[in-house]
Amino acid sequence: MTDVASLRPIAAVLVSVVAIPLILGSRGRPNIREAWTMLAALAKVAIIGSMVPGVFSGTVYVTDLGTFVADIGFVLRVDALGLLFGLLASGLWVVTSLYSIGYMRGLDEHNQTRYFASFAASLATAIGVAFASNLVTLFIFYELLTVATYPLVAHDESDEARAAGRKYLAYTF
């Protein structure tokens, strides 16, 4: 296996992060908001998919973002297992985005923009978990995943949903 410095692992994370303000900025225009959602989902699959040939030939893609804590680097590393998880998560994002668009519109759900922005944040952090090179990086992305998914758990905004959200945070933190 050969480690290769690459921006692809961080790009796979950041494509969803970039989509968040675009989704939020399209609040009053659902077609544009959902177009940003789908474009980000497809871009994420393409970025991760572009690493498949290299990983199959023994390349490991690495993004080193520097030392974080006590000589432990904040590093994203795409090996075969991380690639498998990344492809699965990003591929499912495309499918669930299509489903969510129809579901949210069909039920005329409130705060659809928040839902899609939170969904994008969740995928960014899930890919960070998949590509984490060490336990510190994994811990940071996992905790960010917890925060990003809270609005999805409490989306209904009922007392029951808020209680479930608080319980979710208590269990995951």
C-alpha cells in the first residue's frame, strides 16, 4: 500500500459543508434548495468514486490537516474499508435525498430547509467518520455527527420529538 497526499478525502467531506449555506440561502425556493441537495450528493459520490481505481491498486489517499492534540494528527485516510463505507453512505445519500424530497413535499412538512441542511451536515460528518485516520479524528467527527443529526431527530418540534432529541444527545454524548 502506498500513501498518497490528496485533497480528495477532505473534498468529500467539504462538498456537503459548502452545500449547507447554499441550501439555507434557497429557503424560499424549494426547487433550487433541492437542486443544491442533489448536486452535493452527486458530487460527493463522484469524488469518492474517483478514488476507487487507486484504492483497488493499493493507493491510500491521505489528507493531513496538521497536528491537533499531543502530536496526534488530524488526518483523513481513505483505504479499502473507509472507501466502502464512504461509497455506501454517499450512494445512500443520493437515494434518500430523492425520497426525502418527495416525502417532505408530499406531506408539506415544515422547516424543509433546516432538514436538508442538517442532512448535508450529517453526511459531511459521516464521511469524516469513515475516513478518520485515528481515534481523535474519529471522536471529533462522531461528536459533530451527533450535533448535526439532532435537528433530524427533533424535526417534528413536538414535545415528544424534543424529548427524544434530548435523550438522543444524552445517550450519544
